[in-house]
Amino acid sequence: MPSSSPLRIACQQILEEDGSFFSVQWADLPNPAGKELNCQEVARRYYRLIRRANLSLIRVAESETGVAFELWPFRHALLRFEKAAPEPEEKNGTVVLKICGGSLVQPGCQNRGELLFRVEERAEGQRVTLQLSGFFPRLLGSPTPTPVRKRLYGLTMGTFHKLLSICFLFGLSRNGRRSPVFPKVTRIAVRSGEDI
């Protein structure tokens, strides 16, 4: 029977001093017997959520060279990532997707930033972390965005990314079960920067 206490999701989303966007969310999930997650499964589930959340207008295309978030039906790459390699030394590990292009990235910043999926064993389950770092969104315009651009980004893409990540972690915690208890989001400070 699922617990009635809310899932706690830690969250930080900032603009760092160099003008890059940093976002991290994690949750400690109970570990049902035989249903442990690994970083590759977490990444696959995230890809499926991207498609569902955008009514299949954005699809994830995997190839020998990497991963792309594409606008359907044009196959236009919004974000492109190099092929991920999990870290073998950890049991459930980390998958890091290095950003290598796409129309959502500022010109001149195409090969900077990464999207990370991590699963860590904890005493009472697993901690699942999603982290986007070093990302220079085109919507911000430059590494020194104006207050208007920062506000626009925060209200649009920043909010969408944060809500998507929270929904994703909440969905993992439910593990196919229905739960009327919504997650409790806690602000954390992993890095310093301007909230966005």
C-alpha cells in the first residue's frame, strides 16, 4: 500500500554568473523489491515523458552518434546531445548527455552544457537526480541577458522544464500506482546564482 506522506522533491533553478542555466531536481524514492531503477531506464522514461508532455510534437531520436529532441514532423533538432556513456563504477550509475547543438542553444555555445540522470542507492531506497547545467538558451539572447529576457525565459522554458522534472520524479515514485498525495517541493542551494 503506498504511503500517504508526500514525496519530497529538492529543486534549484538559477542563472549562473557566466550566463548559463542550471537546474537540478532530486527525490528519494522507495525501492520496491525487484523494481530498482538504473540510470538508463530513468533516461528512457524521461524521453517518453518529453513526447507525452508535448503531445508528440517533440520526439526523442536516438542514433549511433547521440540523442536529439526533434520537432515533429520536420525532424528539426531543438537540442542535440552526444551519445551518452554510463559511468560503470556505480551500481545504478549516471548517464551524462553532453549538449552539442540545436536551435534552442545560443550561437557560439553549441558545445557547452549537459543533461544528467543519476541513480544512487540510499538506506531506504534510491535517490534519482535530474540536472541540466552549463546550458545557454537561445531565448536568453546572450551570456549577459537583459532583465526582460530573463523574465521571459523564467516564465516559459524555465517553468516548463521545472514542472516537467517534478512531474517526472513524481511519476517514478508512483511506479504505476495511483496516489492522491502531491509532491512537496523544497528549494535547495547547490550552486550560487540568480533564481530564474
